[in-house]
Amino acid sequence: MTVHAANPELVERISAARARKKTSRTLLAIVVLVLVAISVETTIVADTDWERMGSLGDVLQNAAKFFAVDWSLFPNLIGPALETIMVATLGTLLGVIVCVPATWFGALNITPFKPVTYPVARLMMTLSRSIHEIVWALFFVAAVGLGALAGVLAIAMRSVGFIAKMSAEAIEDLDPKPVEAIRAVGGSEFQVFIYAILPQVLPVIIGVVIFEWEINIRRSSILGLVGAGGLGLVFFRQMNTFNYAGVTSVIVAILILILFGEIVSHFTRKAVT
Amino acid sequence: MPPILQVKDLKVRYSLTGPEILKGISFDVGAEDFLAIIGPSGAGKSTLIRCINRLVMPTSGEILLNGTDVLKLRPRALRKLRRNIGMIFQEFNLINRMSVIDNVLSGRLGYVGNFRGLFRLFSKEDIARALSMLERVGLSDHVDKRADELSGGQRQRVGIARALMQDPRLLLVDEPTSSLDPKISREVMGLIRDIANEFNVPVLCNIHDVGLAMEFCNKIIGLQDGIKMFDGPTGKMNERRLNEIYAMEVL
Amino acid sequence: MLTGPMLTASPRIPASTMEWRRFKYPQSLYRYFGLLAALTFICYSVVYLNIPLERFIGLFGRVGDLLANRYFPPDMDYIADPDYLASVLDTIKMGYLGALFGMLLAIPLAWFGSWNVSPSRRFLYPVARFLTMSTRAVHETIWAILFVTVLGYGMLAGVLALTMFCIGFAGKLFAVEIEAINMGPVEAMRATGANELQVFAYGVFPQVRVAFTGIGIYTWDVAFRAATVVGFFGAGGMGWYLKRNVLEIETHRVAAIMVSIIALVLVSEGVSAWARVRVAKAK
């Protein structure tokens, strides 16, 4: 067996390319590290009141007060937990309703007047997705007052963007073959929609909606902080009365709720696809 | 007997500046014909067959189906015409997420109102008919399966059953075997021929596979680049004419 | 429409002996029951939450009025203030650090929490799964409040809250990515006798590097959005200004802050989309 001598020119080219890649990597790493250093200095080192915080032992002692669960609080959490789920559900539902026009305008192949409706719908979707639920909730509390309605509206507005974006994509990916088949048997346009379009799009949309519902439980669990009811309100009260074990109970309740949401979503999605 | 379908000087262009896909095609289909349209891909076979039920609107020409001028029909009348023309597709065009029987029943949509269609309220007769069609094509064990659980040959059988539900007076068949393997292809072609005989309907069939065309069809039309190169009984087709039709593809 | 002697098609198909009903017992019953239960729950929710349905009528107009009368025009001078701009910069830094720390912690968690490559399915897998799930389940604002209580007001609490949030967020996406890899290289590495860390570094990581970069950019984007509000609960950044002005009912200033948040988030979304496309192309 002979070992072939490598072509020197090729070797050189490869090692030069490697060196270039390496320098650019090192540069990127330096930039990242410098940014980290600057950020750590200003946000953590300079901004923290180290004296008030005390030693590590003090911090741990401070944190330890959360490591207890106030079991007696749980019966009082059932109502708020139910409220949280209901706000999430109604918010998702309202979001779906608002979605219908947004999807219609935002899907390239069905948008009624492309140069105007399409960009408007896309901008709305981005806006809805990018504004944090706390900001939405603050806005709606100002608009309709304290209470569950503000929460429902906030959740709805926050979810419209994602649901509409995914539904529009599902419609853009529509398979035209069944459409042709239903036209060929003499079906009306309505029947084409019911038989050829809906069966393709609906499972995707339902999957997205359930996924978003699960996320909305997490979101609605904190809307009480800004006055929209549910577990967030209990959390706020426990915090204000310095009942830290109660705070932990609320967090446990939230975990249970999210787990419940994940289980329901898992099985429902399995059932529809 | 007069021909059931007469096509006269049919021309198709998809856009004003685009190429002419069909450049003046004329032919007749008789009441007992199983007519094959052969030709290389891109010759305009699919376009031609889609003109007959106006899934494609021709630029000019005339299509007479039993005396009715297809190209002059208004939407409502067109739907009524379409419900009597069965169509079988290359990729089956089934609704994958629906059950086999609902796919077959969807062949009745032309006869069913919007409300009944919405809730899938088909009549007892329609359901009985769908079941016997499924029995006829050999799928009685798969009635409640979802269409996407079936194999290619089985899906095409569902497509055939759906076309038969329409009570068709003409069957349009678009490359029924291109997505199937050779053995299944012959079975499917045989089934289409037998059913055409049983139901007494003429068939207009696009087919890429010349061997199958020669075996199952009584008349052949050869298309090349939108022009009719051959029109006659299967017996008159020979090697030389075939080479002529497929000359472009050899290049 | 079509008549004529040869057109009266007479199907000579024998009547079917099969029976078929759309309603299947008990599957259809379960489905109807499920739907009914969902509908009941929704109606009950409306009643339970006392949602005033009549308030939906004209809601659009009232929200419009509110915007026009109380929030418009936004007080742009307020957000041009150097202090405010400094807080914006702080917010960006917080988001950056939180995303970075979160991702660094999320990578081992994702490794332990992926069924196919987890070094210990008995112990590390459930622990990692639980940690990712719970950091994700608890909302970033709750993390912010907890850290503020323990560590005091300031950006340290904000950074840590965002870190917790990003662990859960990135950890889940990372794990999904790892569970979808081709197991061939992993087996090859195991066959050479490599230890678990080497298997991860040589068999797993190269396969998911590009996807991780994309997820990383996305995480940064999401962390920035979250960073704009953690200050609302005392964890530093521009959220504090939002809270102060909401409490003081300085609506024109609130409007200006919201405008600035929306603008920044749109910019960050644009940058992140651009960067993700670049990464996907550079693959």
C-alpha cells in the first residue's frame, strides 16, 4: 500500500481557508465576551445594592423562606385556577374569531387585494405577537376596567398573531388536487370549501390553537398581577402579606395547571390529526 | 349512432402571451368508445381532457357533449353538466383526511344541496349505492379507513368508485396509472374497461404508456406539441406512427 | 341535462348486502360528548367570569376613542430623555445576558433531557425534564418578583429572571432538535469507546449546531421582549418607567413608552429574522 503525497497547493488552500475561518470565529468570540463583560459590569456589578443583599448566606437564608408549601391555601386556589384556565380558553377562542379575517387577508393565495390587505395583515400579526401580554393587559385594563374581560382581551390579542400566521401558512400550502376533484364532480364553491379545503386546513389550525391554548394558560396565570383576576391575583396577595409559603403554593398550582394543559393538549392533538 | 362527444378546433392558451398549448384539435367520441390519448409529456394531453369538463377554459373552439355546447354554459348549468362527467385522476385527488366512504359519497355532491353537503347528510340510496360501488371495486373491507391509509392501487379504486357515484355519461381519465406500479396499472385499466362496459359509458383516457393503450383501448389519438398526429382505431397504430408521435421525446 | 337513448345508464350492480352507519357506537358518542363538554365549559366560563357580553358591542369604537382622547399624541419628548434611553440600553443588555446565560444552562439540560442521548435515562432525564418544564411554566414576571424579593431591586434580579425563562424556552426547543438527530454518528462514536461527553461533543453537537444558532437568535429576541416588562416589577430596565407612568396615569407618556417598546421589538424581530436567514444560508 502506498500513501499518496497530498497536493501541496491544495493543502495550502485548505489550511488558509481554515485559518480565515478560525480568525473570524475568534473575533466573534472576543466581541461576545466584551459585550458580556460590559453588560455584566453595568447591569449586575454596578446596579446591585450589594450591601443590602448581604453575604451568600444571607441570600440563601432569604431564599429559604420560599422552600415551604402552605398546603392550607390549596382549597382557596381551586377557584382562581379555574378562572385562569377559563380566561386562557375564552381568550384563545376570541383570538380564533379575530383570526378569521387576519388569516383571510394574510394568506397570499386568497388575500382579497394583495398590495394593501396582505402587508396590513402581516403587520397586525407581527404587532400582536411582539407586544408582551403585560402590556396588552395594561392597555385593556385601562380600556374596559379591572376584571376577567381585560384578561380575555389581552390573551386574545396576544395569540391572534401566531394563530393567524400559522393558519395563513397552512392555507398557502393547500394541496389543489382535492379542490380540482370536487369541482369536477360538480360541487359548488361552498362544497369545495367544505370538502376539499377545510379537511386539509382544519387539523393544522386546531393543532396550532391547542398549542397556543397551552401557552395561554401560562400567560393568564400572571394577568392577575395587573388586575385581570386568576392565580396572579392570589400570588400578588400572598406576596403583599409576606406569606412566602403561600407564594410557593401558588407556583405549585401553576405547575400543576401547566402540566394539566400539556396533557390535555397532547391527547387532543393526537385525536384531531 | 351519433358521437356522444364532439370536439372541434380546440385551442388553448393559458395566458395572452404564453405558448399555445393546444393548436386546434378536433375529434369525436362514440357511445361505446374507449379512446386513448397518447403522446409525450407536455403534448397537452392533460389540458385537453380538462377542457371537456371545463376545469380549463379553452381560448376558442367548440365542445359538444350530446348536443350541449359545453363552452357556453353558465356556472349553474356547468355544475349540472360536470356531475354527469366522471373524472379519474393521475394522483387520485382524494380527500386524504376523510374516510373512504365519504370520499366515494363526495361523488354525489353535484346532486346534493349545500346544507346536506355541509353535514354530510347523504340519502339512504346514495349510501347503499356507495357501498355497492365499493364492493364492485373490491374495497368492502376498507369502508371506514381514512383515504391516506390505503395503497396507491386502492386509492385509485376509491377514485373510480367516486366517479361512478356521479352516474356518469362520460368518463374522463387522466393518466390513471402513472402513480402505480406495472402490475397494479394493468389491474386498474382492466377495472376501468370492465366498468365502462357494465355501465355503458364511453371513456376518454390520457395515457402515457402506449402498451396499455394498445391493450385496452379501441381508438387512439396521438398528440404532439398541441397538434393531433394520429386518430384511428388501435389496429391502425404501428411502429412508424408511434415514432412520429414520440419524435420530440427522443430528441 | 343529458338525455337520449344510450344515455340512460343502467348500472347493473347488485344491491349491496353491507350495512353502514355514520354513527359508530361508541366512538361517535365519545366525540359528541367531548364536543358537548367543551361547549358547556366555554358557556360556563362566560357565566363564571361574569364576562359582560354586551360590552363587546362597540368595543372597537370605545377602544379607538380611548386611544384618540387619552393616549394620543404620545409624549415623544419623554422617551427622548437620556435617562430613558439609558434604561433602553440596560434593557437590551439584560435581554442579552439573560438569553446567553439561559442558553448556556439549557444546553446541558437539553442533552440530559433528550431521550435518545441522555447519559442517564433513570435519573438525569426526569430531573432535566422537570427543570426545563418548571422554568418554562413559571412566567418570567413571577421569576422577576421572586428574584426581586430575594436579591432586592435592580437588574441582577432581571437578568436572573430572564435566565430562568430562557433555560425553559431554549431548553425545550434544543431538546426537540436533539431528539430529531440522526443516530448513526452517535452509534459510531459509542463504538469507538468514547465517553458520554465525547459522544455529545462529536456525535450530537455538530448535527444541531446550526439549528441551535437559529434557536439562540430566536431566544435572544424573545428574551428582549420579556426584558421590556420585567422592570414593571422592579427588576430594572424600561419596565420601571412603564409602571411609574401607569400608576401616575400619565397616559401620554405611557403611550410614548408603548410606542418605543413596539418599535424596539419590531426592530429586534427584523434583526432576528435577518440573522436566522443568514445562519440558515451559511449552513
